[in-house]
Amino acid sequence: MEAIVAILTAAGLLLAALAAAELKKSARRTIRRSIKGGYRRRVKPLTRPNRSSLPRGRFDTTTSSKVRPRGEIRGPAWVIDGDSIVIAKTQIRLFGIDAPELNHPYGQKAKWALVKLCKGKLIRAEITDIDHHGRTVAKCALPDGRDLSEEMVKIGMAIDWPKFSGGKYQSFEPPDVRKKLWLADARHNGRMHIFEQFNYEQSRRKD
């Protein structure tokens, strides 16, 4: 009787060993297949969003380009500085030019020059873009059709910004205006250390 039990026990151990060996072989085959080609999983194709449903003035992720708003605003203008106004509660950056900041040389003069141009008039703003400050960029015109950006450049209170205008207003710049508005010129030409140094010195004087 004991001999039979011993034989059965040995047979059980042998079967267990064979099963373990078979599992190891199966695992090796699986690993080899994954190394050679891997498993192909079916992935549900991405669907492109409907462009008409995208908010205006935001980034269209399917093209990585900015969706430009279009439209027109008309009304009296409240002047912020030499290249920024407000019409109908919309803050607008004048297209294609750069005027000095209020705390920069000629900054206050540029503001009041723009006030003089806009005072008592209805300004028409043709929207072209949204800048990185969130301001609406627009080509602004006086009732007689004159371009506000062009007028500010002509009187030497702003300079052309070719990066945004394509050089549209460069021919209207008076001689040596870039020497007068040297901080704006420094910003255009990548000399931001000059621009930032001036602002730093201004802030120290206030303290």
C-alpha cells in the first residue's frame, strides 16, 4: 500500500514539473513574438473637430494657427496711449505701428497727439487680429478715410513696425524719427536690454 502511495506522489510531482516547463515555454514564445513584431492594437481614428464650432480668436489645434477674428467697430475713441484706444468698451491696438510708452520720452506727447486726432470724431476700426496681451488689433480710420496709424507716423509720434505691418508705414517716417523714439526702435531690433534697463531705472526713481 505504501508503495502505491509513493508511486502516485511521484507521478503527481512529475505532472506538476511538466506543466511548469510547458508554461515556461509558452512565456518564452510570447516574449519572442513581442520582440519581433509586438502586438498590433486597433486604435480608434481621431476625428477632426468641426471648425465652425471653434471659438473665434482661439487656437485651432488641427492646424496650430490662430483663427483670426473679423469685424468692424465704430464709435468715439478714448485714448490710452500713442497706439492704443478704446471703442465701445473694446481695447484696440493700432495696426502696424509702435508709439512710446507713457513713461518713455515723448510718451505723453504721443498720447495727446492721438487725442487731438480722435477728439470729437467717430473712429472706424477694422479688426485684423488679437495680440499677445489680449488686445484687439485693428486698422483704424478717421471719418475722412485717413489711417490713424499713418497719421501718427507722419507726425513723428510713432514708428513703423515691419514685423506686423510688412513695412507699410516706413515711407511715412520723418527723418531721424528713430533716433527720437530710440526705445521703440531698440525693442524692434531686439535690443530689449536697453528697453528693460530704462524701465528699471524709471521704477527706481519712483521708489
